Amino acid sequence: MIEQACRYIGYEASRGEPNIVVDGSPNETTVLTLTHWPGYVVERELWGDLSAHIVFNYLDRLMDSGEPPAAPAVTNNHFDQDGLVGIHTLVKPEESLANRDLLIDLAAAGDFATYRDRRAARASMVFSRRAIGGEDCTYDEFTDRLYEECLPLVLPVLLDGDRYRDEWAEEDAELSRCEAAMAEGVVTVDIDEALDLAVLTVPETFVAKGGHRFGGQHLAGLHPMAVNNGVDQFRLLTVHGHRYHYVDRYETWVQYRSRRPLPRIDLRPLAEELTAAEPGAVIWTASEPGSLTPEMRHDGESGIDAEMMVSLVRRHLSSQPAAWDPYPASPRNLQRT
């Protein structure tokens, strides 16, 4: 039994009182930060892949000790499904504990594009769709508005999803189509275990409509949930005729705990090499390694054949130094194996 729940407060407003930050960065009055974001030290006993895991572990501690939360207010500096679940857990602790697995699945659907229960996948679609917009206000104002709107809807959307079918049905159908293409071998997958790399080859005739990521984002190509649920690898290279796309999954940006991801490699030197190797005027670009999900892509149709492309990516991943480390250099973390 939790004697005291937190109340949600907007991030800017929270600067005026003690607060708990969930899944984000602290401000000057934050007394506790519960996040898997890179660089932040979290007690080992609270570790989890998601910020939602960390918050539930913290709630378990409060229940065992009988202590109140470290602050009466909880906030976040951005809106996404993991933050939504974490805040919901402290605002409505008893209801959250009763639906723990499903809520964590919703957080994973948003952050990692994975799911176990289709209700969580569909709820993630709904909340991502609701996060589109905000042109009429600042980002802080839009974030606050989203949390105020969505916090009361978390369990209704999860537990009575048919009421929200209009918001998820189209994307859900595309997810099913992409999952079927992978299961039936229309999309083939080649795994390099040593490099944690999955190469997905998509027929040129297969046109995928993509799917949501995080809050309000949409990615082209195969639906991210079909891919990330279908392969365990965190490095993904998609081959679609003479169009190529590489991405490091979000799990490699945060402090992922259930396994230690291979470190990210800076893709920008490879993008320059590929641009130079192109027989035409195709230009390759790559994100910084500290981006949420670093990508390497090109404009137009590449003149490099698929076998050569895969070979160059494998060579680069196996020969270049680590370029990103989300784990803080503290004695607690340095002792990890």
C-alpha cells in the first residue's frame, strides 16, 4: 500500500519546487533522477533497461520501506511512452503495480520498438499519434499539455484499446503486413553474431509504409516493430535494391542493462568513403554517434552493389574504435563485467 502518490507538474513549473525527474535530465530543484539516459548514475539496485523499469524498482523500494517518495512532484523534460509510463507509475502507483508488465511493455514499444502484448504496441501507436503537432506553442508547453492529456488515458488505452481503434488500426495493419513479410521469408535476414549486425534484404517490389518511433515521429521503410521484434541485433542494415540504410538501435544510446551492447562506431568516415566510391553523384550522410539512433543513408540510387556494400559496413564496424559510451565512469559502473 502506497500512502503517498506524486502529482505531475510541468518541467518549467517544477523548477520552483523539489521534484523527481523520470526519463529525462534534472533541473536545479530535482532531488532524484530516475532515468536510463546516458551519463546518469542510478543505484545498482534500481537498474533496468527502461526508465519505467527503474521507476517500478524504486516503487518496490518505497513499498518495502514504507517511506514516501523523495519529492511530492514528478516531471519530465520531454514526452514519450517511457516517460509517460514512469510518471504514471508514481502518480497512480497502485493501478500501475496491478498492470506492471503491460505498462513496461508500452514503454518498450515506444523506446525500443518491441512488444510482447499487441495491446502495448497499439497503445504506443495512439500516444505517438497524439504527440504530433505543437506548432502553436513552445515544446515545454506542448510536453506539459501531452502529459496532462495522456496520463488519465494510459490504462484505458491499454485495457480498452478497441475504443481507440481509429488511432491505431491503419498502422497496426502495416505492422502485420511487415511481420508477415519477415516470417514468410519475403524479407530475408542475414545475421553476423560477432558484429551484432542484421542485414535485411527487402525485395524491390515490396513497398513498406513505415511506422512510428517515440512520440510523434514516423520512419519510412519496414515497420520498426516488425524489425526489432524480429531480430535481436542492435545494428541494422537494410538493403532494398540499390537503396541502403544503416541504423544503430536506441538500445545502444541508453544504459541498457540486460545485456551490454557493442559500442557504437562513428559512421561518418564510412559515409565519406562510400560517397567517394559512388560511380555517380550520389551523396552519403551519417549522424553523429551520440544521436538517439544514428543513421547512414544516401540520396538517389546507389551505384554500389549490395555485396560490396555489406562488406564495407562489416569492415568498418570491425575495424574502428568505439565512439559512444552511455555508461557513467563511476566506481559502481566500472566494476561491472
